[in-house]
Amino acid sequence: MKNTKDKLVMSFGALVIIAIIGFIFIGIAGHFNTKTITGTVTEKERIIDSGGGSSYYLVWVESKDGTTHVLKNSDTCFRWKFNSSTIHGKIKVGNQVNLRTYGFRIPILSMYPNIIEIE
């Protein structure tokens, strides 16, 4: 019985370690996934955390092929970007934009590519 319990604990520990390594990989790899998205801004909004302490912006852009991209616009220390409000002010619904982004869209984790700059 003890042997089975030990195997179960080791298996759970291995899964936790694999999950941690996966999240670290996604976080690091996302910083190297840089691209420019060109399209028409269809919507934008400010999201405020339930505690009211922090906020970020979401921007929806439709590219020429009809694909809708949901992008996040927030400050980040990793990219030394602290001008998300300025960028958000430049983005106008209905305008054509070129947005440089980094990161991945992972719906189950509510992750979005982050806007670095508007061109």
C-alpha cells in the first residue's frame, strides 16, 4: 500500500514540475514571438481588475483576410514599456493600424499578445 502511495505522490510531483516548466517556457518563448498585425480596429476597452488596483486595455483588430485578433495593451517591465495609456489613446476605432506585438494568444489562460508599439 505504501509503495502505491509513494508512486502517486511522485507522479503528482512530476506533473507539477512539468507544469511549472511549461509555464516558464511559455513566458520566455512569448517574448521572442514578435510580429506586426495590420488591420482595422473594431473595438477597444479598458479592463479593471475586480479589486480596482490594476487595469489593462484590450483591442480588437480585423485583418484583411477577416481574422479578428484580440490584443492586450499593458505596461511591462520585461520590454521596458510604460506607455500603454499613450498607445491606447492613439488607437481609434475604425482606423487602419500597424501594431507590433509579442506573445501568444492562449484562450484557456486568458493570455493575449501584448502591443509594443503602434506604427
